[in-house]
Amino acid sequence: AWLKNQASAFKDKEGFEHEVVRHVETTLARSLYNCDEVAAYSATALAFRDRLILEWNRTQQRQTFTDSKRVYYLSLEFLMGRALDNAMLNVKQKDLARDGLADLGFRIEDVIQQEHDAALGNGGLGRLAACFLDSLASLNFPAWGYGLRYRYGIFKQEIIDGYQVEVPDYWLDFNPWEFPRHDVTVDIQFYGSVQKKTDEAGKPVFHWDAGETVKAVAYDVPIPGYDTPTTNNLRLWSSKAASGEFDFQKFNSGDYESSVADQQRAETISAVLYPNDNLDRGKELRLKQQYFWVAASLYDIVRRFKKTKRSWKEFPQQVAIQLNDTHPTLAIVELQRILIDLEGLEWNEAWDIVVNTFGYTNHTVLPEALEKWSVPLIQHLLPRHLQIIYDINLYFLQKVEREFPDEHELLREVSIIEESQPKMVRMAYLAIVGSHKVNGVAELHSDLIKTTIFKDFVRIFGPDKFTNVTNGITPRRWLHQANPRLSELIASKTGGHDFLKDLKKLNQLEHYVEDKEFRKEWAEIKYANKVRLAKHIKASTGVTVNPASLFDVQVKRIHEYKRQQMNIFGAIHRYLTLKDLSPEERQKQLPRVSIFGGKAAPGYWMAKQIIHLINSVGSVVNNDKDIGDLLKVVFLEDYNVSKAEIIIPASDLSEHISTAGTEASGTSNMKFVLNGGLIIGTCDGANIEITREIGEPNIFLFGNLAEDVEALRHDHRYGKSNPLDPKLVRVFEEIEKGTFGNPQDFAGMISAVREHGDYYLVSDDFSSYIEAHAEVDKAYRDQEGWITKSITSVAGMGFFSSDRCIHEYAEEIWNVEPLKADQAG
Ligand code: 26W
């Protein structure tokens, strides 16, 4: 109903056109006669932006006026993708805009594509944060995101001669979705020393004499909810020299170079997103980024709280802060510092407030991804914070000693400070100690953290501190936006678009599984999406693929634990098997396209080798006259959110094949199934819950279980493993013969399996992987059976909405309630 009178609505398409023309002619200072697609995009974005701003302001006023508890989501990554399409759909005016743009001579699809992705993230963790923002706004929760405004997002990937080449992603040229708040700034301090003094009462007080000050400037991004006036705020901090431009004193005294150098050093803090996913490298600049962002955000949150004139003990009733992995853990220390050093609270009183304010989400169990910072580095950069960390650890270890006397090993095991050379601060332990709830992101993952990496903390704090919130995805972007025809078909059978707000309604599709017309349309939509992807593949790689083939997709960051190497070994096996057949036999085989995409961290040598092998196999297989359409292998360059929106709706089968126990959840698995694709996967992460929801006959599971991994690794280390599957041996031999180019280039991938302990258990799972693929072929030949599986699966996906997920956080962790527009009083 609000849509009728909403501030964010255009009355009609003429009203929209008028605004577009006005922006072209005034804001952009161009004439309609030289308005290209870029200008049409800019003007359309500005027109919608104007509308959003009104609801955005009202939402902020409403939340302030009602004095409601707010959620603050601290994430170093927000992988937003494009905003215009999403904004138009959320206010339900895309059709009007399509008509208006057509009048002006543009196709809306072309206009939408002019927008640069906001790619301020690496992968799963960053995209989850973006889905959460969409749900928080759509469900009317008073919530803010806090992050960094990187000048360069995740690098663009080019594939040159089969190798990944990184190109900087400068994305801020024209960004209508951000609003600089030059009046909202915070001075952030680094380095220096700490003075201990005593106040009149003889109580010790600590004064941090900082050595460097940098200015944080706020940039705000409106986050519109779907079908609601609520428009939340994402606040991103940009770093600037504290003295403004550059230091005039230095400048005037002739020290021009060093004044410019100071300015550059300050701006470097928010210059670039670290491109590592699941790898901690411990760089000083990264720690600087973390503190800069955390300190600015907390200052902002505390400033807002102080305006309410409430007493400090009410802080956790007004503020919930969620830590997206350990990257913002310094916020715990910073809030304690503010409360004791600046506000004069007693340690215990302050610490209660801190613990009740924070929640911590863990997103990985990979040991190399668990953050540790060296004590000397923290001492140097944040001397007062190091003292507070030591005090937090002292009180914590005293508690442990009281409750577990004689367990001296335990103290060393759980200490926040690792007694190594140099000493290290274990950020996950600090996050656990400083939060009231810790959660994993899928059932298996939450069980694993309780029984492995955090098991001692379950004993110390009790099991109730640890919980599970299985990840989810927003159906607005990942169904309605990415797959509009499927969304319309579902709407036509489930009573309109309500399923987009209540995804459980998808279960009504079960009534149509046998409906001939419905099934036909369902299949046609998938086919049309495959035709669209085939065009994209042709345009970007030059390879022609037949849309009637089975599209088999693995798109995600390249990592050994995700096992793209096993996938490409499997494709080689398929190629060799086809070559073995007589031409007559061959023609009876099912045609396949193996589609890969994903970025490798620039310093991750093995991941880059995997990309190179995929491309090398592609150039042999795709040009083999014996093979033709029966097998194509393509690597899609520069996988990102907007490419995902094309790829995911076009998949028949997607691969989620991590070594059991390594993928915390995975979220693309949910996106693929929601779009009618089936999964081949291991019993890992959310695959397990997906199986439970959609039914075992609808998923191709294979491989060893998480509980077997330790023993298998042990066997590899002591040479007790089974001999390699002859199929895998043959794949290795073929690579080593030079069939796919210089074998030296791929020697590392093979020796990791054959000589170096096969840590990711490729050899242990290869046979069952190949068998599962044979099952896929068999199932796909039965097209009717496949369509039944596809529809049944989508019907079961209601659980995986990020709306469900946000409701769980709100109830179990944040204790916050939605605030509807009519509750403004
Ligand atoms: C310090 C370097 C670093 C950078 C990023 C360490 C760890 C990370 C992230 C936590 C890695 C990540 O994105 N994890 C993914 O989180 C998703 C959302 O919960 C899960 O679905 C994925 O399984 C998990 O790999």
C-alpha cells in the first residue's frame, strides 16, 4: 500500500522520463542528442537515487525518533555488485523505467550493464554481508553496515595466454550511489606511547600520546529494502590526511615532498582491498585498515548513543554489534578503551557492557586463515590496545585457573597470547572472550568449531555461548533480478510475488510438478538462460557451445580446498574416455560443457597453476575434431557478482566439491539450486542442509565424510593410502606426456597429490566423484526426471533465504525488533 504514495515512486513513465532528461541536460550537462548508454545509465541512476534519498532520510529520522535498538554489521567486505537494477526492482518500478527508457531510445538491459560492479569483497564473506543488508532493510530492521571505502576493489582478472593477469579495479569514476559526508569525520590515532598517571582519587589513568593522526571521512550508501519504505545506511570510511590537503607548515618551509608523502601515507589506508581469501598474511597496512575502520565506526556509534543521554549500562540495550569474522575484533578492545580511559568506567562495569554488545561470526576453520597479529606490531601501532589485550587475557586466564585448577596445559592452549617467537595475539580467541555469542554459518561448521578449534572455550563458557545460524541468500537479487522469467512463472503459481518476502511459499510449487504446461515453461526458461550464457561465452572466449549440452559449472574463488583441480582432472578423464570410443559409440554420449570461473589470490601459486591447466585443457579439447560438441571446457574471465547473475540461472549442474569439513557453508550452492540447477557435491557445509530440505534423490553426493578426513590424511603421511585409482594415474600420465602443454607447468598440482600427502584428499574422492558424474549423465538423459528433480528442489529451498537467517540473528543474538514505517508515532 505504501507504494501508492511513496516518496520513492514515480507517478508514471512520463514523470520518470522527465527526470532522466533533466539529469542529462543539467546534472550531466549534455544534450539529448549526444546521450549515449553511459549517460542514459547515469541519468537513470540519478533519477532513482533522488527518490531513494527521500525514504532514506525518513527512515533515519524514524529510527532516531523511536530510539530503537540498532544493529551494526561490521564487515571489511561488502560485495554489492550493481545497484540500479536492484533499486528499480525494490521499489517495483523497473517496468515503468523500461518503458520510459524505450521511449528515449534505449534498451534497459544495455543501460543496466553500464554500471561498474561495487566489488568491495573477495567472495563468500563479502557477498553474505551484501545479502544481509538487503534482508535487514527488507525486514525493516534498524541496521547500519560499516566498512571501508576502498579506492580499488578486488582486482579485475584478465586471462592472457591461459594465465591470470591482475588489473586494478578503479571503480569510483562516477558513483551516484555514494554520498560524501565531509562533515562526518573522525580523527584516528596510531603509534606513539602510553603515559600512566594517577587521578585525584589515586586511581591510575592511562593517556595515549599518539604519533600519527589520520582523518576518517564518511561516505554513505543507501540500502533500499524490497517493497518497503525502509532504506538503511551503509557507511564506508575513506582515509585522508588529518591536516586536510597537505601540511602547509611543511609546504611553506620548502618540505614539499614530505608533506605530499604524509598525505599519500594517509590515503593509502583505504586505497586497496586485500585480495586474499582464506589466507592471513599479517601485513602492517592491513592492521592499520582494521583499526582505522573499527575506531571510526565505534566513535560514530558511541556518538549516536550519547545523544540519547542514557546511562552507559543501557548501551547493550541500544546497540548490537556483529563482527563479520575476526577482522573487526579490535572493536572489542577499542570499546573497552573508550569506556575505561575516556569515560572513566571501572574495568568490570565496562567489560560487561562490551561482552553484551558484541557477537562474533566465524566463517572458516582453515588454520592458515585464522588471524594472528604479532605482539611487537600491535605494541608499535596501538600501544594502549596491547595493554588492554593483556589485561583482558589476564582476567580471562584467572577465571580459567579458578574453574579448572591444575589444568596448566589448558591455560597455554586458550591464552589469547600465543607464546611463540615473536608472541602472537590470536584474534579468534579475543573475539570469543569479548562476545556474548559465537556462531558458525552451517550446522556441520558450527559443530566442527565446537569440537575442534574452539573446543576448550565450550568447556570454559558452556555450550550456550556457541550457536549456529545457517547462511542464506537474498531471493530478490538471486532469483527475481537474476532470473526474471523464472520469478514470474513462480509468481503465477504461488499467488503473486509474496514468495520473495516469504520464501517458504516456494513449497506450493510441489502442486505443479506434474503440470505439463508448467514443466514445459520451466524447461524453456532454463534453455533461454543457457542460450544467453552461450552468447556470453562466445563473446568472451570465442568458444562456441551448444545450449543443448549439459552445462556443468564451478564458479568461486580458486582454492585447493575447493578442489577445482579435481574437477579439471575429471574433465581430462572424460576427454580420454571419449577419445577411446569408436566414432559411432562416441555419438551416443551426452554433450557437456565444463564451465569454470574464479579469481586466484595474486600470490597463490598453486591456484594460478590450476587456472592455467583449465585453460590449457580447454584449448586442446575445444579444438579436437573427434570431440566436437561432446565436450567443451571454458574458463570465464573475471567472475564477479554481475557475471554470477548471468551464469547461475543457466546452470544444469554446479560443483560444490570441497574436501569434507573445509567449506564452512558455501552460499552459491543455494543460488544455483534456487535457480533450478542440480548439485554435485560433497557432504560439506550447507550442502548437507540443502540435501535435507530438497531430498536426497535430488542431489549427487559423493566422497569421504568430514569425520574420516583426519585418518585419511594420517594414512597419506605414513604411506598407508590405497594405490591411486588407475583413472587418475592415466590423467596424470597424459598431463606428463605433454598433451596439454609443458608438463613442468603442472608438476606442482600432480606432486601435491602423488608425493606431498594429498592434503585435500583428491585421490581419496576421485573414484566416487567420477561415479557421481556417471549418475548425473544417466539422470540428465531422462529429461523429464531431471525437470521433476529441478522443480522439487526449488520447492524445498525456502529455508535458505537470508531473511530467515536475519530473523535468527535478531532473536538469538541481537535482541532487536523491526521498525515499520507506520510505527513512527
Ligand atoms: C585474513 C584473511 C581472510 C580473509 C577472508 C581470512 C578469511 C576470510 C573469509 C572468512 C573467507 C570467507 O569468505 N569465508 C567464507 O564465508 C562464507 C560466508 O559465511 C562461507 O559461505 C564460505 O564457506 C567461507 O569460505
